[in-house]
Amino acid sequence: MAYWLFKSEPFKWSWEQQKEKGDTGEEWDGVRNYQARNFMREMKIGDQGFFYHSNEGKEVVGIVEVCAEAHPDSTTDDERWECVDIKAVADVPNPVSLDTIKNDPRLEEMVLVKNSRLSVQPVTEEEWRIICDLGGVKTP
């Protein structure tokens, strides 16, 4: 299994809206960055990710799961753009702020710290466990 981080501005698409979609999930559409698109092409069903509120809040607030692999993005006719579908899995009981992440030396190499503008990004297994621990998420 691979781990990811999905960034969204809460006024455009919030964690609450994601949860309302239930098990059917929702397209992670509108991504117009080649590197982020390529990361989505790598995703497999069952991969997990952090749902991160950017701009407002700047914190990891939820856990999502990839429920459909890369397919054409329905918000454009441009065949270059693809997306995955994700579904909400769990709240992060204690949201983990960007400041907390940046100030933790164990996370200094995290893509979120080094390239905070990228809307879809990989997370290592170690980073996953650290952030889950900081957020009060139980991991197997």
C-alpha cells in the first residue's frame, strides 16, 4: 500500500463535504499540475491518504482511501488530465497543523514541507505513522 496527501481549500471542497459522499467517494478533479497528475496515475485502489485543508486551517483533518484508479477528469475535455476517486475513511481526532509538521525534525524531508504548493503528493510509511500518531489515529 502507498500513502498520499490530498490538499483542498475548505471553501472549495471540505472534509465535511468529502465525508458526505460516503463509500461512493468523489473524483479528486481539477488538478492541473503534471507532477500531481502523475502521482494519481501511480495510485491503486486501497491506497490511503491524508485529507489536508490548505489556506484555511492548514492541517491534516482526515484519512481517505483511493476507491477508483486514474481515469479521465470529468471537469475537462482535455485528455491530458486524469484523476482518482477517494472516499472518507476516518477523522483525524487531533488535526495536525502545518506548523506541527514543519517543527518536527522527523518530518523535515516530507514533500509537504519541501514543496507545499503541490496539491497531490506522496507520503512515506514513516511519515504516515508519525502524523497518525500526532493526530491520535490508531494504525495497525
